[in-house]
Amino acid sequence: MAEDDPASELNRQGIDVIVLEASPNIGGRVNSTNTKLGSNLDLGGQWIGHGHHRITSLVNKERGTIYQTFSQGLPTVVHEGRTVSLFSPSVLLAIIYLIFLEIASRIYVPQSWIELSVDRAIATFVPSEIARRLLRLLVEVSSTAELSLYSVYGFANAIPLSGGLMTMLGTEGGAQDCLVVESMGITTSMLASELSGKILTGMSVTSVSQSESDKVTVCTASGRQFYGRKVIITVPPPMLENITFDPPMPPERILLQKNTRMGVVYKAIAVFEKPFWREGLGGEFLVLDDPACGVFDCSSPGGPGHLFFLVAGTPARQLDALESDSRRGLLLSRLAQHLGNRVLHPVDWHEKAWHLDEYCGGGYLAYPVVGTSDGHLPMPHEPIKNLHWAGTETAQEHPGYLEGAVQSGERAANEVARALRGAHADDKKEKK
């Protein structure tokens, strides 16, 4: 069960539902926990972007406390231990390339860019090392794609769906606009409570069969079978490889599965007694040294200090072989020169590598590989007989965000409800 869960909406409409969750926990790409200081934090989806009214409504329904992400303005750019002026030629050059891509995304994206990876484009056309590193980091943290596998075409076409690059990368007024004191877990808990007794965890689906009698049979690894008239699948395309479909999926759906990959992303949050960094440079950094990462201040008003680290794309894999203490030391040490030695001694440390999660396979979302026209956002979601598709990848607005997940769930639920009402009306006519 995830934030895009359409079962709650169907349940509200009086339609009998059951949710099969492969993981032992509910939440999907939402993962909330508590700290030693009693505060709440999110290791999965956490931000409410500006104008993300659906997820805002869910939080408000549960009386969650929404607060503005703290920002002192523009982030501090760090390279080789030194700060880089935002007005340096390298940073200005990177901004020029971003403006060009923003304009192209809204006017015309050449089809030939499908064959051009983001990594190769940056290496070929950007002469400055610092500008190259900055551009790679910004694309990685906004997409979680491995840039050697991601086309410029795919990235450019995704930009308008999220409101533009400045929105995607921005804090105040952007995609990182607000957070929730109680964590996003309050929304998944609320949806789960509405479906009390109808959610089964630890249920890995192995096969989905559609019969001629409009009955769908779902089999799980435990040997249990479930039957229904409609099935909504929220699993991203790359994660469907272990599920057998009968009849087989059409060729275009198989290509979608084959030609997409899950994003690669590592998140960590260091917890301190207070956000002491606000006394100086603030808590927003773009660290360009390997592994490149973004740093954000996610501390709630009056609460302890939460310093959030985001390593995305190929750089995230550099952390996989390290022990937790080594990862923590590496990430924190690069800020010591700017924030002082206090940053080396957090009270608590939480981390999650989403690309190592056996159930989600990665985050924030799936993306199309370079050279293919399959899987560009929003990903296809046309029903296949009695199978319907949801998931943030299929959202028409804000794919990859919690807002997109909720939108896709609402759409899929409405599709199923309309189809079932139509079938019910047909049955009545036949009886007459």
C-alpha cells in the first residue's frame, strides 16, 4: 500500500476491496520513523510542493501540521572543501544551460535527444568542470536517474509536468516548499485505518490471470489466491518482472517494463539538539565532490535540528559498500569546515538506500533508458481488460512526487468505479 493507494477511494464509494502489499510494512515509497529526541522524520517522500493540493488535503484531513521548509535563500555550493560563489563563471554557465533546457522543454524538444544521454551531453557541451559537476548534481537530485542511462529528451519532457526546472529545484514556492511535523506517515496510517482488515502485508504477487468471465485471479508467493472483477496495479514497470500475466501483456507494455529503470537514491538525516547551522551559512548545500549530494534543513519549528542528505543517481552507489558509520563520517565531514565540528556529532542518524529496497527497487520513480521512446512521463496507464494502472509514474501532474501518486490513485479508482457501475447497469438491463 502506498500514497497512490486507490483502495481507500473505492472503499468510500462502497466497493469491496482488498489490498495486497508485498512488503511487511505499508507505505510504499513513504517511510516514516521517530528519532531519539522524539521528533518525526521521513526517509521516503516527504515534501509538499507549492500547489500540491491533493497531498495537502490528505494531511489536513488528519490534522497534520504543515510548515515551511526553512531556507536562508540560495544554497551554498561547495567544491574541494571551498565555497563556490554563485556569481562565478562556472555557476553562471550552469544556470545558462538550465535556462536553455527550460525554454526548450516548453517550446520544442528535438526527437534526436532520445539518443543523447544527459551524462554525454554535459561532458560534450559544458567546458567547465565545476559547471559539469553542478549540472549533474541538479539533474540527479531532481530525477534520481543514472545519467549515463537517461536521455536529455526524457528529462526535458518531464520538466513541464512538474511546473518547470525552477519549481523542481526550488525550496520556498518550489517542489520542496513544505514539510509535515508529524511526518507523511500520518497519511498512510489514516488510509490504512480506513481499510482496517482489508490490507494484507507480506503478500508478494506472482501471477495475475484474467478469464473470459471477467474474473481476475491473483496468486501470491505464499500460495494464496484472490479473486476480483478488477485489479489496480501500482507497481512501477521495472518491478513487474517477477509477475506472470495470463494472457501475456501486449508488446508495448512489455517494452515499457524492459526499457525503464528505477531511480537510484540514498537519503540520510542527521539529528541534533537544535539547528545550530542557522546561526551561520544555513543548512542548504550543494556538495560537488564525490559522491555529490544535496543538503537541506528539514527541522520543524521549535523542534530539534534535522539535516537531510540526498545522494542520487550513480553517486549513490558509491555509498553502498561502506558501513553506516563510514557513510555518516564521509557526508558530515564535508560540512565541518563550513558549519564547525558540531556537525560531526549528531544525536541520531537515520538512512535508507532506496535502490537496495527489495520491494520498491528504487525511488523517486522509474525513468526511461536512453535510446527508447518507451516510458516517458507520464507513463501509459490505459486499462488492459480488467487491469488498471496507478503509481506516481502515470500521473498527469507532478509525476515522481507524492502529489502525483495521489492523483494517479484517484484516477485509477474513478476508472474502476465507472467500469463497475457500467457493468452493473448492463446486468440490470439484461435481467429486464
